[in-house]
Amino acid sequence: MTTPPPSPKGSAADWLVDRASRGLIRTTLRMPYARRVPFMGKLANTVTSAADIAIKLDALVVPYFGMRRADGLSFDVDIQSPIKHTAPTQMMQDITDRLTDKVTENPDQWFCFHRRWKNAP
């Protein structure tokens, strides 16, 4: 797989839009530019790339969560209703609110592999 082009030749979001529109990308994990939105009671670094791409392609953003079963080996997947298209930062706030709800309901299920609050005020 090729990597996103550096600016000014094209943005990483444009690269993702191109590949998503051709069916080559299903899930966006992260991009380097973040906005600060409330998460778990603190401002957290949150990228808007999923919302930007969804708006540009008129695509759905469907939050989903894997919940570990009691056996520790299997999972249930909670597929939620799509996020309504609004401003990108608001869409990411809506997604973050759903994540907050999931973490609050099942804190033992939360595994975060990046620092959401790095450099947050």
C-alpha cells in the first residue's frame, strides 16, 4: 500500500478520499491533525478525517464497538446508528460522546493505545 502524499502535493484526506471512493479503504484510524473536543470530561486531541471524508463522499460514519465476552476469547459487535452529517468537529464530538458512553458503561473493556490527552490543556 502506498502512503499519503506530503503537502502541498495533496492532503492525506484527499489520498484517503481517492482510495475510499474506489473501495480500497474501509476504516480510518487516525490522521495527524487534531481538534480538541471533550472526552471523558477533558479536552482531547481528536481528528476530523472520518467526518471530512464522509461529508466529501456523502458517506455514512457508523460507530462500532467490540465488546469482549465473558470467555475472554469472543466478542460481540455493537454497530450503532450513523452519525448525522453536520460540521466535522460536531460529528467527531458526537462520535466521541458515543465512545464516552461505551467506556462509562464498560470501563473494563476500554483499551486505548494512543494518548488522547497529549498536549491537551
